Amino acid sequence: MKSLYQRYLERAVSYQGNLASLEARLPAAKSDKQLCAQSDDRYLAEMAACIFRAGFVWRVVEQKWQGFETVFNGFLPVWVASRSPEQIEDMASDTRIIRNLSKVKAVQDNALLVKDLQREYGGVGAFLTQWPSDDIIGLWAYLKKHGSRLGGNSGQYFLRFSGKDTFILSRDVCTALRAEGIIDKPQVTAKRDLLKVQNAFNELRADSGRTLSELSMILALSVGPH
């Protein structure tokens, strides 16, 4: 009987044409050394990007990104964290960025989170490397609880784009999980269902030797052409 990984892999390869084409589309996660070497302003910048992309056209955020870098002073955590309420309001009305006061406030809240992680772990990268890879949903929960607007896919994409090895519960990944009876809903929010997903990815990783990021993409590509 074929393993869960083999079934997903065969479907993905069938849609991509061959294994080489599939491999070319798989994302690469950063090593622990690379995560630790990345400066905290880049982690805060990625948090901000994910926050502003949520519910918005990603392309517009990308087009305005240099303005974001300027308005947020390179996303230096200590600078962003120390802005007064009046300064935050001024930043939120700046036409160089997407004007949204609640999202600008969220970036400041996350600057405070970054400062907390600096005090406790030495930096965001060091914090991410010590988190066990078999409990990614626990890391999602931490970001949701201690960060601002980092729940749901925003937190997941923050980790992925920062280089932390993670799976993402995109629509296609959820469709693939439903096809194997691992979940029975289009979206996964309940803790018991998240545990089922985590256990499935732990099994897939043990069977394949692949990263969670690679496996996430294989599942997404297993549901049809992209």
C-alpha cells in the first residue's frame, strides 16, 4: 500500500509533468544559522508586509514598499516601538504607504514583541530556531497570542517568507488534506483539527525526509495545475 507521501507526490508529479518540474517549484527554508543571521528589522518588515497584504492586493503593497521602508525608518524595532500616538497617526496618513491606522498600530505592537524576543532570546531568529519543528501550530498560536494581526495565514506567511520551515494552510493545502480524510472542513481553525494536520505533516516529513515547506507545496500542487 502506498504511503500518504507517495500518494501526494504522485498526484503532484502528474500535474507538473515530471519530478524535475515539481522540484523546481518547491520553496527552500533557511538554516538555523541563516535565521539567526537575519536582522530583527527584516523580521519586523516581513510582519508588516504580511499585515498589510492581508485582505489587500499584494501587488499594491509591493509597489509601495520603498515608501513603507522610509515611513517606518527601515523597521528598526526600537524606533517603531517608541513612536508616540500622534506620530503613529501621522505615519498612518502618509500617502507613501497604504493608509490604515489599525495596521500601522499593529506594526508598532509587533515592534514591542520583537523587543521582548530580543530580551529573552537575543533576537527573533534565535527564538524561531529553538521552536520545535514538530509543533509548528504551537508557533502559530504564539504569534497570534503575543503578536498583533499575526493569526491565521498572516502568521503562517510571515514564517514562510522569513525562511522558517513551515507548512501553510492555503485553500489548496486544505483541499489536499480533505481528499485524504485528514480534515473534513474547507478551513482549519479548531485545535483538534490543527493537531491532525500537524500529525499528518510530521508523518509526511518522517516518510519523505523533506522539509515542511516542500511538503506544503507538494500538497498544494497535488490538487491540480497552477
